[in-house]
Amino acid sequence: QQSAESREVSEGIVLDYDAAGNLVGIDIDNASRKVRLEQLILSKLPSRVTTVAA
């Protein structure tokens, strides 16, 4: 989905939102160095989180 707005919520972490304000993407610069990618738990985001299969 196309993002209409992007917000950097932490250094190197950007949340992308569509025109309706729904979270459509998460960009993490150098993700493999910052987080364990086999399990990613999202909390305290300024948006509702929907769980989807990888």
C-alpha cells in the first residue's frame, strides 16, 4: 500500500501511514543489527497494531 505520511518515531525507525491513518509499513534502518528478526513484538506504537503472518 502507498503511504500518505511517514513519521520517524525513534532514530532510524519510521512508521508509514495511509491516507486514512492506518499503519501500512515499518521501516527500520539496519534492522538486522538492531532487532532480533525471528520474533518482533510491537508495543507502545502510536497506532493500533494488527497481527499478520510472516
